[in-house]
Amino acid sequence: MGMIEAEFSSPPVVVAAELWRRSLVWGWATAVALLFILAWHYTRGFFFVFLSRRLGRSSTNSPLSPPSDPQFRVSEIVSEDDLKFLLDNLEEKPDEAEKWEMVTERSNNTVYYTAKCCKPKEGPLKYLSVTLFENCSPELLRDFYMDNDYRKLWDKTVTAFEQLEVDRSNGTEIGRMIKKFPLLTAREYVLAWRLWEGSDGSFYCFTKECEHSSAPRQRKFVRVEYFRSGWRIRKVPGQNASEIRMFHQEDAGLNVDMAKLAFSKGIWSYVCKMDSALRKYSTTRHLRQGSAVDALSLIQKVPPGLDTKNSNNGAQISASPSLREGRRSTEEVRKPKKLLRKPSRKVLANSVILLGGVLCLTRGNPALGATMAYILTKLSKRGGSSTPGLGQTNG
């Protein structure tokens, strides 16, 4: 009690002076501590940037030669095990743990598109989509998908692409891509991919995330940490059309419900833009501007064991509906729903809520963003959405 008694027995002026002196000391101590914390925080950031740049400059490898680090093997990034993984995931499997949900099914005179998704126990959402292009050969569709220079002309989300390295032994290619989305920080993709050709004339591509010394992390981009994507292109039996069946799984740092909602609302417009670009590509025969050495020029044959497995699954393509049948079915689904609500009011309400959800998400409140996505889903169901599943996402 000595300290307390001394304070309360002293004259008021002395007590006030003593309290002021102590508060001043504590104030200066707090300010110094805060400045130290801020200095440490920024110094740590600059240190890591400096270190990554030093590591990047220390590599004297050319873009088409492997890095000097013996633990880094470009030819081992995408393996035949990844091809087997792709073959297993290209078909919708009856698994009680993974329930597939219809996202959308749309078509017009030249293209048919359908997509499903499921939420696995671990990892981001899985998407499985099928796109049929009429009057298109598998070779043309393959070249179109692999032409990243041409993609920058029609896909406005892609702001930059550069080839980083190519392994000539098995055709593995590494590249860096920047994608920009409204109201979000630009996403950076450092990916490795590889192509195969089957004995039946089908084509396969598998892509996954990786690290590369030529692409150090930058604070102005969000690096996509998990990316698994692949496709199979083949001719549709009995039709002058080609099919691309795609498996996709990506973690771009977005809220799950918001990402699923954005995909369902925007994917059809993206597919139509892709189809238009494909038609122009086929007429102009766009000259590839990139390096003559790439994954397409170094395409490999599917190993015999996996090629046999691929042939056993080949009959499933005949189950894909024709473009005319798909167009008629989707038009029949959409037609009566146009009479339920005024389109202008529904579109305005959905747009406002979607914008609010995205803003909440970008301001670090994913829970509120998910709530907005849930509300929009409910409104879409009540208003008679034209896409089943929800309303009822190459690298």
C-alpha cells in the first residue's frame, strides 16, 4: 500500500504533476515501441524482396535451359502420373463423398456448353465441363487452346503472358500469366503444362502450379498457390464437331460461394466470346508469335497402358448431345421462365447484390461475401434463373 498512500497523501498539484510525468513517459515508450514494430515490419518485407531478387539474379540460366539447382527438374514437374490423374478425373465418378451439382447448360447455333461442380473433402471446388464446337476439327481446337499470344487478343482478363522455360526431352513448358478481374487484385499464375496425343487422334493437356527462378513473387500480385487443370480434345462421332472435356481445380484466394456464383453467372458469356475468337482463328490461321519450341511442338504419345484405358472410356463421348438437341432443350427450359419476372428488375437486383458481395470480399470480409452470394442464389431461384443448379471458372 506504500505507493497508493503516498499518492493520496500528497498535495493535489504534486499528484497531478507526478501523474502527468508518468503518462508522458508511458506515451513516449508506447510511441517508440510502435515505431520499432513498424520499422521491423517494413524491414522484413524489404528483406524478403531483396532476397528474392538476389536469388533471381544469381541464376544465369537461359529460358530454354534447366536451372543449375540439381533438385529442380523441369521434366519431372508434369509426369505420366499426372496424365493418369487427368484421365481419372475427366469422367464424373459416382462417389458418395463428392456430390456433383449442375452449374449451367447452354447452347446456340455453333457451341454447346455444360458444367458441373463438387466440393471435395479437401481442396478447392472441382469443375467438370464439356464444350462442343460445330464445324471444328480437333487439331484446330488444340492449336487455338494452346496459342497464348492469340488469347491475349480476345481474352481481356489476360494482361500478360511470357514463356519461362521448355524442357526438350519431354515437352514440359513453364509460363507466367497475369489475369486481372474487376475489383480484385491481379492474380499471378506460374504454371507448367505438357501435351499428349492418343492413338485414336485425341489430345490431352495437363497443367499445374510450380515455382521458377525467373518469376519471383511480387507484392502487387496474388500468386495462385494451387492449380490443377486438364482437358481432352477429340472428334464427336457422326458430327462435324469437336469436343473438349475439361477438369479444373483452382485456389485463387476467393470465397467459395462467391467464386461459384461468379462462375455460373459469367461462364456462358466467356464461352460465346471464345467461340467467336475460334471462328476468327480458323479463317485467319493466326500465326503463332511465340517461340518455335513449345509444348505443342514437342507433343508426346500417350503411354500404351494409359492409352488402353483411354480407349475403354472412348464410348462415353457418344452420349454428348448434339448442338441442336442441346439448344432446343435449354430454350424449352428458359422459355416459360421469362414470364415470371420482369428481366430488368431482376438483373438490377442481382447486379447490386453481386457488386456488394464482391466489395465485401475485397475488403477482407469473406463471411459477409458468402452471405451476399447466398442471398443472390435465393433471389435467382425465386426469379426463375436461366441456369440450373446454382441459380436455380487454359491456363
